[in-house]
Amino acid sequence: MASKKIVVKKYVVRLSAEERAQLEALIRAGKRSAQLLTKARILLKAGVSDVGDGWSDSRIAEALDTSVANIERTRRQLVEEGFESVLTRKYS
């Protein structure tokens, strides 16, 4: 009997319509770092909305040619630090 694996995300991406529009505008402009544009794409694809659940991490990783770890970090940063934090580049 085939079993279906249920994955419960610890960090669920929920974007407001305004945040979604801001990310889409950021991507369209294309005038930010590649790292930041990738984070914006990750959030858009991972976002849970009224229409349905977001993409799985493995599907996003394949589509955006990035690592699952990067997607997990981006989700965690959004939930723990907030939307603006994801869009601000950190300098160490």
C-alpha cells in the first residue's frame, strides 16, 4: 500500500496582496542583486493564498536553480524577522 508523506511546514509564507505586489514589482524592475531577486521569487512561489498552497521546497529549488536550504532560510527569515528584513541586504 502506497503511503502519502505529509509534510508540515514550520515556517509558512503568508503574503498580503500588498507584499505580493511589491515582490512582483521588484522582480519586474530587475534592478536589485540576484540574491534579493531570488528571495523575492522564492517567497512568491512559497506563498500560501486563498487559491491554494504554495509550491514545495524541492519544486521551487528546481525551478529557481537554488538549494532547498536557501528556501528554508528565506522562509524562516520572513516568519522570524519580517517582510522588510528579507528585502534588506545584510552586511557582515
